[in-house]
Amino acid sequence: MLITLLLTSALLAGGAVMLGMQLKSSRSAGLVKQKITSEQCAEAGIIAGRSAVATNYGSWTGSLCNQAPPLGTGSCVIGSAASEPAWLNASVVDHDLDDNGTSDFVLTLIDNNDEVAPTANDPATDNDLQVWVISTCTSGDITTQVRELVKYTPGNTCYQAQLGGCGGGGNSK
């Protein structure tokens, strides 16, 4: 009877250890899934906002998130709803990826370090037609940020009298 009791206790202890390991594994898999979903959400935000940011260069001034206290207030918090420029609202960029009626990401613009030495970096001014767009996924329990450098490329004007002419036909066309 003592051997049966010891054997039953050992089997129950082993079962409890296996159950604990399985629960930790399930929890870990759930966190990995949430992290992947959050990263995909942030990437979708970059994709959704890329075109609007690239074509609205004139709106960049005053929309850059200034985080440097010596040059500004330093009060901008990347990923907060207040850091998103008003011109990137839901009518321009659809922020509801899963159609549940709530915004899933926030877009923030920050200037890249584009000043030429010895000029100090000015995060409130763009000098090279490029800004960092940071998409922060705000849906779910895990917050993820993805950033991409977006460049504004102005359209070229074709002049017939220009060397090569329009379409490379020379000045004769």
C-alpha cells in the first residue's frame, strides 16, 4: 500500500509539472502571436500612411514631432494620439484595419538628422525632403513601433527647349 501511495504521488507530481510546462508554453505562444500581430498592425500603418506623407510635403512644417527640449518644448510623445498630424486624419488615411470602429495605429513624423555640420540638429525643420514616419500599433495589449524613412520627390517639368527635349527626342521636337 505504501508503494502504491508513493507511485501515485510521483505520478501526480509528474503530471503537475507537465501541466505547468504546458501552461507556460501556451502563454508564451500567445505572447508571440500578440507580438507578431502588433508588428503587422504597425507595418500596415506605415503602408497606409506612406503615400499621404510623401505627397503632402507642404504639410510637414509644423507637423514634425520635436523631442529635443533645447530646440522646442520636447513634449511630443511618439505613439500618442497628440503626436499625429491633423492632416493625416481618418478621412485621408484609414486607421481602422480590422473594421471594428476604433483606430489601430498612430502615425508620427520626426525629422532625420539632416543638418550639415557645424549646424546643430534641428528636429523641427526638414532640410533634405526626408522624414521618419513612425507607426505605433495601439490595438491589443502589446504596443509595437515601426519606422520608415519617407522621401518627397517633386515632379519634374519637361521643357521642349531643354537639352534632350521631352522624351529624349532632342531639341528638334
